[in-house]
Amino acid sequence: MNFKLHKSLVIGAALSLALAALTGCEDKTQPAANPAATATPAPAPAAPAATAATPASMGPTAAVPVELSMDERRAATVKAPACNLGRANAARFEGQPVDVDKNATVRFEGWVADVTHRTVPATAELRMKSSDGKHIWKVDVQTGKKRLDVAKDLGDQAVFANVGYVSEVDARALPADTYSLYMVFPGPDGLLLCDNGRQIQLH
């Protein structure tokens, strides 16, 4: 055999073995990881925080009684011929003081009118006098509540249709006591005072 040819065959065989070895190594190598398959999943979006429920409306803010000044107590008043403080917390006044919890709101209902001059005041004061007479508190009330029954009794539904009022009072500001209640409101000739002899027992 030609020496050069023999040498070429030997070199070719050696190269073939080397390639085979490399191919074997590549077969044993694990495939490259798929980045999409191995990536850490993104965290799920956080659920929205729960919204606190808004409490239901409790109605108009209860009025806080204010003690009368000495000048207010000295002011002259004229007796009004008609008005009515009818209920406290839906209980009718029937000659005895109405029991009231001082840690709660007191709801007063009634009506006021200047029957002599056939007018209805836009505002009036509900006054509360302590049993010893040394202290008097007041809260403002607004008329405007329809009272067709009163208007009929007073003989003029057009003028006296809206003589009614509803007032909510924060009783926590008052000491426990028996209070006499009456109304004071402005008239053409000065302050009018209407007293039906109503009382509450605050305890």
C-alpha cells in the first residue's frame, strides 16, 4: 500500500473517532432550558381592599341645649293664646312628666302660631326649666311641618298649614332632673310665651 495513502486513512479514522466522541458528549447534554417554561410566574394581582360600609343616616344632628343668659331670662314676654308641645319620643303628654333617658336623643313634636296676628314664626325656642328654677336651657326649632289638623282647628288652612315642628335634642348636656317645657317665639309686639304645662323626667 502506498505509504501516503495509508497515512491519510489513519488520519481520517482518527478524525472520525474524535467527532464521534464529541457527538456522544452533546447527546448526553441536557437541552437548554426554555426561559418561558422555567420563569417564575408573576404574582397574581392583589384583590382590592374591602371598602367599609357607610353607616346609614341617623337623621338631623341633635341640637345641644344652651343655657339662657341672665339678660335672656329678664326679657319681657307676652302670653301666647295657642300652641302645643304634643309629644316627646312619640309619647303623648298626658298630665304626667314623660320619662326620658338622658343618654339618648329626645324627639319633640308640636306646633306654634301667633293666632292673634294670624302669623307663623319661622323659628321658635323650646325652653327647659330645671325643677328649682335656677337654670333654663333652650334649643331652636323650625316650623314648616304640615299640620292640616291644626290649621282646620284654627280656622285657616292657608295661613296655619305649616305650623308644625320636629326637634331632636341631645339630652346628654342636661343634668338629671324634672324639666318644665315651654315655647318662646317672636311676635309683632315682642316675645310670645306659650306654656302647656309639659314636663319631662330626665334620668
